[in-house]
Amino acid sequence: MTMANDKNDELILRDILAIDRTKLANNRTLLSFVRTSIYFFASAVAINHVEKLEDYTFAAQLFTLISILLLIIGVVNYFVHRKNMRKLYNTKKYY
């Protein structure tokens, strides 16, 4: 596989498409972390607002914490992978 490690070395179409697939997969992973985080937060809000579940406030707090952690992990994961892709292909042109 041809990488853009050399200044004169250009990526062929197959490599550019592979980069695009990887970029889209990274975006999809971020969105899945965000979606899961929203689900946990919505569960926490629902537990807090249902009167019959007043005894489960600890669960609501736990779900809120998990939601925040998932969001942070997802964002950090996204930027780490994006940085690694830019470093691998040694250019911002393709990514």
C-alpha cells in the first residue's frame, strides 16, 4: 500500500478511498459514543422525574456519571485516532 511518506509519493485512488472509509468509521464511532451517552443521561433524567423511583437517585447519579465519562472517552478517542491518521499519512490534505 502506498503511503504519503515521501514528498514525491502520491496516494492512489484506492488509498484515498481507504482513508475516507477510516475517517467515516472514526466519525461513526464518535456518534455512537454520543448516542450511548445521551441514552444514559435520558435514563438518569427519567429516574429523577418518576415519583415511584425516588429511592433510586443513586442510580440516576451513576447514570449521569457514566454518561459524562462516555462522552469524554468518545471525544478523546476521536481526536487520538484523527491525530494518528494525520501522522500516518503525513499530510492534512487527505484527512
